[in-house]
Amino acid sequence: MNQTSVKEFIFGGISSDPDVQVLLFTAFLFIYLGTILGNIIIILVITVDPVLHSPMYLFLRNLSLLEVCYISVTIPKMLITLLSRSKSISFTSCGVQMYMFVFIGTADCFLLAAMAYDRYAAICHPLHYTTIITKRVCTWLTAGAWVIGGTYSLGQTSATFSLSYCGPNVINHFFCDVLPLLKLSCSDTRRNKVATYIAAVFIFFLPFGLIVTSYIYIISAILKIRSSMGRHKAFSTCSSHLLAVTLFYGTATCAYLLPKSDNWQNSDKLLALFYAGVMPMLNPLIYSLRNQEVKGAVRKVIRGTKFSGQ
């Protein structure tokens, strides 16, 4: 039976140094505002420009929406706690935050896999691309990523918050994540930890395996292209996605799948700052700066805004 007596949790935070806290607040306030602005611009230009209504850009629009949600789950609360004396979060709010974080992170994994499959179809089967990746298929793949994320997160959150929490209640982190919470439980968490790692490996490696398989075929197809210009054009269509996948899975591997020790706690927080705060900002830059169609659409929207304002 759940015998939880804890009504709220206290965030241990990233640093107790006031100067460092001010520096972090300033840096991540700009990162947060820049991330929201950058991703909203991508969502806007893809929505209003008919040229970008292809499956590749519809996936990108969904990715930008996920990034807006992803950074909004953790960073605003972190900003509040950096400058506030109160570092607390209620038991219920902590559960909601963890649910949303796991939900969006999982959906992100599977959406990146769907985008890899889209690039595989475009490069390896260009003549049949429009029949393989239809808008209906695009919708189903996107909806599947959201459903898998929501379902997995519901199970993970329910299992974590069905445990007993009797105190202490200080989370050695800046948001409610699974492993820091399990350390605070006064229940036997061995089964939870094993189940968490097994589920994390499945959620991590299933989409990652699909991505790797897709890129094996993609690279093989690109190498068969005779002209260097053709190879460059083919690679440029998937280089942004490949860079985003490398950054996302690289930091996630270090944060969740590598063996941990007590000396890793501060490193984990820095990694979490990167994938929860910096990564959502990098994605619109990666996709827009390396994509001529997106840059062209942004220019058209800016010019249209200027003309409408005159």
C-alpha cells in the first residue's frame, strides 16, 4: 500500500552559488525565448507555405512542436527556482512534469525514426516516394510517435508515483526525472529500476535501430550515385536529420544508459541541461540553416510581414 507522507519535493538545483544562479538564469532565459521563437517560426512557415506541405516538412513541423513542449516542461520551472527562495514543487505537479518530459522525449525518439524512414524512401526509392510516404502514412507515423510516447510515459509515471515517499524529499536535480525520484522512495525499488532500464533500452534502441538501418541503406544508395553533385545533393537532404539524431542520442546515451557513480551526478545535470534546454534550440537552427527551402520560406514570411505592415 502507498504510504506516501511527502506532499512536495525540493529541487537540489544545479548550483548554490548566487552568481552562478544569476548567470544560468540569464543564459537559459535567452535560450528558452530563442527556442520558442525559432520553433514557432518553423511551424508558421511550414503551415503557410504550400511548397513545404510535403511529408518531410510535416514531420519537421511536428518535431518543432515537440521541441516547444519539451523545453517548456522543465526550463520555466528551473528559471523560477533559480531566483526564488522556494525550490519546491507539489507531489502532483512533479508527477505531471515527469509524465510530460518522458512523453515528449519518447515521442521525439520515434518521430526521428519516422523522419529517417522518410529520407530512406526519398533517396532509395525516389520514383515511388510519393506512393510510399503519402500524407496519410505521414499522419499515421506522427500519431504513432505521440501515442507510443503517451502510453509509455503513463506506465512509467504510474509505476514511479505508486511507490511510497516518506522523506527525505530533496531531488538532486532541477526537474522531476525517474531515477532521482526512485532514489528518494522508501519502497523497494529494485523491480522499478530493472523495469525502467529494460523499458528505456527498448524505447531507445527500437527507434535507433530503425534509424541506423535506414541510414545503412541511404549511405549505400548515395555511394552508388555516379556524379559528385548528385551525391552531395542526396546527402544534403538528410545531413540535418543525421546531425540532430547524433546530438539527441549521444546525450541521451550518456545521461541514461551509461553506468553511473556518485561522481556523475553533476555531469548528469549538465547533460540534462543540454538535452532539455539546448537541444530544442539547436534543432530549428540545424534544419533552417542547412535547408534552402526553409530559408526561402522564412524570407517570404518576413517580406510578407513587412509589406503588410506598410
